[in-house]
Amino acid sequence: MFKNVEWLRDAVFYEIYPQSFYDSNGDGIGDLKGIEEKLDYVKWLGCNAIWINPFYESPFGDAGYDITDFRKVAPRYGTNEDFEALCRSAHEKGIRILCDLVPCHTSIEHRFFRESSKKEKNEYSDFYIWCNDPGSEYPHLNKRKYERDDRYLCSFYAIQPAINYGFYEVTEDWQMDMNSEICLNNQKKLIDVMDYWISLGADGFRVDMAKDIIKSDPKREGTKLFWQKIRQYLDDNHPDIVLISEWSRGNEAVDAGFHMDMFLSGGSLFRNEKPEENYFNYFRKEGKGILSRFSDDYINIYEHIKGRGYWSLVSGNHDQPRISKGRDDEELKTLMAFILTMPSPPIIYYGDEIGMRFIEGIDKEGSQTSRGGSRTPMQWEDGKKNKGFSTSDDPYLPADNSEGSPSVDKQKGKDDSLLEYTRKMTSLKHSHSAFFADSDFRFMDRKMNYPLWYERKSSDETIRVVINPSGKKMTIKETENIKEILECRNASLDGNAITLTGLSVFIYTV
Ligand code: GLC
Ligand code: CA
């Protein structure tokens, strides 16, 4: 699949939050040089592609998702040359670099918005979406004290005014059709931004809020047309560039032309714990989850996009509580084994490979406490200042120094640590064609709740994976001949009976 970006078949992504990863110059903030210095670690872990959160010039009202210059690395992260150097070093090591593309909005402090908010008509007046009808009840309209007396549409926070790519269904006077010249010009400007980062070495983009680009588009028809056009442009001009969406409906995103979308919440498998509603995560010792809440949805989307695109399972991201919240390392190992053996390229959020903890009560640069706790400095070395993240007395955020907090150095080389286990799984993944992103997948028995039992198959091998994330002992019977055991964790084989004692992973060929 994807002749020009074949590498995706064997890709394992690593998401890096640049301000918190590694500070190379001791000013307290992680930077691009810091990422470059840690490329060997990323490679050692078994990841061969990196998605970096926004590193562009910004007042950081939403941690960099509010941009004032789309073509400039924010000084706190380094320079554009640093980005080029990072790409060069990464490519030498066989690692791809994806930029975060933030197409839907700029910062309120962007030069264009300043112009746009002026009373007198100018070339930027319609760059954003302004509503001059005080009676309109269209959602997300904001008013601030500007010369111009209108309200503007925002994407997320009020500091993020939406760029005008138009509406699919125009129902009010102030709305422009998505095919109007101004809107098409804005699309062109976006393409120019992509071209720019491609020219510096980027291998692709993770597209922020991709599904929200066209307004009044409930079925995302206009949004799909918008992205299809961009994909066409890339295929014609830069066929080796990868487009990944923040959409969370793989079927829609792949139809829209994305190579891959992310299954953000991991569905009910990892998230949405609501015991009061009898709603439990699947990947927990208690073993009270319900697989079909995930599998029904997953299989439908999988069938829909098969052969055309991917739907990635992620360990977490910068917008969600850490996956370690409420879980111990044994539970996390079953979860890593799962995301690293399922179809589509997985994404590991920095620090999840050592089980970094979610820190309560952190609110930084617009994170709010729901997200801030997942954005703390990477814990490289125990006992070192800021856990080895920075030599500064004033780091971006304090590193987690709580009792028993994990670190790379404590786990590296230690048999059976979460870090080494994650690495074992990435290496297993890379060494089997059945685990390629596009190799076949099926649940062995969808009616079975625990354990999770599935098959991956390529033209030269068939692998079956059994995962029992619960602490309960159970036995299943394989009817085919087990040829080779690739992984056996808290499990045993007796004839064709596989006994999973709890928190188990059993992987074998048939
Ligand atoms: C996406 C980003 C999030 C950001 C928002 C607005 O959801 O992942 O961090 O705040 O878009 O750009
Ligand atoms: Ca720095």
C-alpha cells in the first residue's frame, strides 16, 4: 500500500512535545537541538518517525497552537536552520520528521488578524470569518474591543481566530462559500506553508483539527473536498509526503485523502472510565471492560479503509491524561503489546514507554489541568537536576520527582522494565511482515470478551496474539498447530491449551 511512502508499513511513531523533551542549551526549555541529540534514543527504542508538536513563533496562549509566524521556528526552540539540521540527522538515521500543521487558525496576535480587525477594508479583512449580524447565534463567535465592531469565529480558544476557508452550507449573509476566491486563496496560502517546511526537510504533517476546516459542514463533505485537493497537490508535487489527521474517525479521514488518522481515545479500551455508569476500561486488572465497545467500531472502520489508509492506535498524546493514570507497569505492558501488534502504524507519546505519570494540578500556557499533567519534562536520569531534562534552575515545568517516579536510566538495560518491554515489542514488530501496518487483521472470536485474541497475516506468515489485560486466569484452546512462540508473558502452553495467568501476552505463529 502507498507505493511512494512504503516506509509507513513498518513505521512506529514517537510524538515529541518539544518544550518538554530535552533542553540542549540550559535555558529551561526543550528545543530542536535537544531532539537532535536524542535521536539515537528514539532509534534505540524502535521508533522510526517523529511527530513534533508546534515549534513555530507564538505567544504561547495554547502552547504553540496559536501561531504568529507559520514559517519561523520560535526562538525558544532554536532556528529554522536547526530544523533543517534535525531533519538531516534524522534522515541519516532512518528517522522521518513530521511537523504539526495548524491550518484552522492563527494567533490573535498574528499580523493578519491585526489588519483584519481594522475598520477600514484591507487585504486581510476577509482572511478570518467575521460576523456583522449582532443577532446571529452561530456558535463560537467572539467579540473583543477592536476597531471593527463585528464578532469573529474562533476555532478553539478565543485567542485562535478561524481562518476563512469558507462554509459548505451558506445560511447567513456574512458566510462565504468555500469555493469563493478568498477561501481558495487561503487554501493556497496553506499549501505554501506546507511547501516551505517540505523544502527544509519535513517528511509530512500531522494536521491539527483537520475535520473542522470547513464550517457548516455536518457530513464533512466540504472538508473532504478540501483535503482531497491538498492530497492531490502533494501526490502531484511531493508524492513522498505523508498526511496524518487529527480527526478520530478513520473512515472519514481516509476518504478525505489522509494516509492515516489517529484513534485518539483508544476507544473504551484505554479511556472513558466511568464506573458509576458501569463503564470500565478494558486494559485494567479488574477485567471489567467490554471489548465490543471497541471492536464493533474498530472493525467497521478497518474494513472501510482497508487497502486505502490507516487508523493509528496511540499510547496517548498531549491532550489527554497519561495512559499510566490508574495503571501499573504490568498493565501498561499489555497495552504496549497491543498497540504494537495491531494494524496501522502506532504512535508512542514521549515518556509513555517508561510509564511517566500524569501530574495533577498543572496549568501551563493554556493547557488547563486536564492536559498540563501530561506535558511535564521527559525523565532521562534519576537523581539529576530536572531528571536530566535541563540544567536550568527554572525549567519549563518541574520534572516529576515524586517517590518512585520512572526514568530512562533506571529502566534501560533492566530486564523486564516497561522501557525494555516496549523495545522488545517494537523489535518484534519490525522483524515480522505479519505486523506490517497493512498486513491482514481479524479478531479470532469477536464474541469472546477476555482475552483479546487476534490474527495478523502477511503472504509469508500468520501470527496470532492473545492478550489478557485482566488479572484473572483463563484458558483458551488453539485449534491449529502452534509453530513458534514469539512472546510468552504470564502464560503457558499445554498441548494446544494456552493458559493466561493474568496480565498476559502470548504471541505465536501457526
Ligand atoms: C488540537 C491540539 C490541541 C490544541 C487544539 C487547538 O486539538 O491537539 O493541543 O489545543 O487543537 O489548536
Ligand atoms: Ca533550550
